Amino acid sequence: MVSVAFRRQLEGYGLTTASILYRLPDHPAVLQTYIWQEYDLAPVFPELHKFLAFWRDRLEGALHSVTVSHSGLIKPAELRAVGQEFLLH
């Protein structure tokens, strides 16, 4: 059984981290940070866009800024066939 996270990595998804600054509803001059992390597909980031749409529609804290970092954990150069195997006693 292959994990969902591993399967998504093989499909091209990479670990995406978003640092979200938002204004507190009761104190709009105060900013707070929320860290979001999920496997997402760069450069479109459909999962992040879904989450931000949910935030805008359902949560009261107004978004100030979003900083995104993305890392493809499995790259094509890292997957290679093994030509030979040697056993040492």
C-alpha cells in the first residue's frame, strides 16, 4: 500500500508552505501569522487557492499577505534504476 502523500509526490506535487499574515477581527491593527502546509502543484497551487478562498469566505480575519515556499521532494534525477547489486559478507 502506497501512501497518498508519496503518490502525490510521484504525480509532481511538492511540499508547499504558506506563511499567512492576517488581521485580528477585534484588533485590525494587529497582525498574526498562520502557517499552512500541504502537498500542492507548482506554479498553479490549486490546494492553496482553495484554502485561501475558504479563508476569505468563512473566516473573519482579513488577509494581509501570503508568502509561499515550495519544494519538490522527489525529483526525476533522484529516481534511477539499480544496475547491479553486490552483497558483502
